[in-house]
Amino acid sequence: MTGDDQQTSQMSPLERDRDLSKVIIELGSGGLDTWRVAGMLPVESLTELGAESEPSAPGLVNVTITKEKELWRVQGNLEIAVTLVCSRCLVKYTNTLMVAVDRFFSIGHDPAEDFGQSEMDTDVVYLECGKFSPLRFAEEEFILVLPMIPLCADACVGLCQNCGADKNSTGCSCPAEKIDNPFAILGNMKLS
């Protein structure tokens, strides 16, 4: 665990119980130039994570929002435990995702829309009305780090393609499938 990862796990019990699901921070309100946002996102509020992943514990948010010139910088850590289905053996398993975040936000209209693009090719996220939602932000970050091909273990050998047995826990009596390799003939070539 790195120092950044420890920051999320070292939140106080009071912070861990603070529900952030309905919190909206108005960045352009003329108030503070620095915000600390620490708390949890209940499982039932994390609806955007998709069918392939299911939160198995509340998400934790521990970020600082700081004004830097005309931008707002969000730095910190997010953490969530999700239940995934292994792509090879179809077994459900739990994985803890820890995300170190460092994002920039700007209040106002995305200039890319003026040119017919859906979004600008930049690291800045535009907030039309200047409202920052920790829930929406955390869900987007969690979705970005979900594994594209979830594996319960790197050594998972998956299911037998003939009988469907889980080759991680039981063997099967299916004969080994011989795969015709069209390049096998190249092994007989003699190089001078």
C-alpha cells in the first residue's frame, strides 16, 4: 500500500460514516478556494457501475479540491470493493479498487461543443453550472479502473470447452483437443 492508498484507509470513523451521495459542491459560489471531501458512498447509490460489477461495500472518497487560477484541481483517493465475474471460469470474486485521482475541472461551457466535437481533447472536465458531485465523480473514476477482462487469478485456467468443468478445481476426462496449426510446416524448413 502506498502513501496515497493509506490516505483513504486512514479516514476517521466519523468521516467513513459521512454519506456523500447527495452532496453537491458549488465550486463557483465565491466562497472557499479549498474543499476537503471525505466520506462514503452507500452501495445503493452506486448505480452506474454496471451489470458486470456490483459494489460489495460502500465506496470511500477522500479528496481535496483546490482552486488553481481558473481551474479546480481534485486530488486524493477513492476506494471500493466490487464483485466481478471471472471471464475464464465464471466464478464471482471480490476485488478492491484503489484509485489515486488528480483531475482538473473548469466552470462553464466546453469550447469543443462550439466546433461540433463531443468534448475537447484535454485533461480538463467542464462543469456547466459549477456543481461538483462526489458521487458522479467517484463512479466515473471507478468505471475507468474496472478490469476489461476480469480474472479471479492470473493463473485461472477457466472452464473445459467440451464439458464445462471448472479446470481450477476439478479435472475432466475430455481428451485433449489437438489444434491444427497452419504454421507447423515451417518447423520442417531448413535454413541455410
